[in-house]
Amino acid sequence: MKRLLMKCLLGIGLAVPAFALPPAVRAGEIVVAGGCFWCVEADFEKVKGVREAVSGYTGGRTANPSYKQVSAGGTGHYEAVRIIFDDARVSAEELYALFFRSIDPTDAGGQFCDRGESYRAAIFVNGGAQSAAAETAKAQAQAALGKKIVTPILPAGRFWPAEGYHQDYYKGDSLVLTRFGPLRQASAYKRYREACGRDARVRQLWGSAAPFAGG
């Protein structure tokens, strides 16, 4: 569904926002893949302590890939999000816990209506501390869910930021043509998210523990 929506977009071409942390702010960084990166970015930019979430690609073989290449398959890349946060306010383990409860971690073939290798869920870790935090969050999530979690924890590789028009798509104001008709980006995003069944499935799995269901 997302590929179909992307083919209909008009008026795109927003610049990737620059981002720099003030020297006094301690920061951490994690990379996760949870299906549509628009949705993951929108979810985690709501979390207190998160400074920015950047949509991009990782896990594959192709250097500096385009959305067209990744969505067509064969690059090995996932749609992923780099989450930059103040580790004095929120921890990596807390963010991983939220991540598991924002996806369907029982699905290895994609997420919700979006299927295929680029929409698989995963956590990409850099070093032993991140690995331990991710494994702890995964074990706790599996115990809470009562079902086997198949979302892998993988070594981090190069993260390639996505094209500018993907960044903060969920709150954009550009006019786009979609299968729902002409809409502003923010409205198109909401219609896509609802039609894809993301929040309905997350609520079905996690109930009141779902932190972002509702879009």
C-alpha cells in the first residue's frame, strides 16, 4: 500500500532538516526498523527525551540507496529510523521497550499492510551495552505478550538518511495526490496509517500497553 501511495505523490522535495545537539546535552542514538518509517518517526518524536527521529535505510548492501531501489527489493535494506535522544531523560532500554509495543513483533515478513524485505522489523545495535539493553527489552516484551517475538537484534551498519521528502512526512503541508484524492501530507499520512491497520493490530496485540496506537 505504501508503494502505491508513493507513486501518487505530488509537490515533494523537502530538504532533510539539519540537526545538532547543544554541547551541554548528553545524547544517545539507536536505530530501529518497524515497517513504514513515517510511522516510526511520528511515534518516537512524541517521546519525552527524544531529540529527533530520522527516516533512512540500513542493513543492506547498496550504497546511498534511493527509496525506489529499497522498495523494489534486492538491496537488503530496511526502512529504518535513527532515534537521537537525551540519555539523561530516557534510556535506550526504555526506547526499545516502547518500540516492541509499537509494532507486531510476531511478524517476520513485513509490518501490517506493507510486506517484503524493506518493511521487516529489526533492532540494529552498536556495542555490548546496546545489545544487552535490546535483549532485555525483547525478553521482557516476549514475557508480557505471551507469544514468540521474531524481531531480530542485528549488528548496526551504515545508516543512510532517506530523501528529504520522507523526513517529518507525518506533519508536512505539501499537497499530494493519493488514492484517497488530493490531500495535504499530514492528512495523507493519517489516511495511510489507518488503512494499513497499524494501530488496530498493535491494539489487538498489546491492548492498553500500546504507547502510540491512535497515530
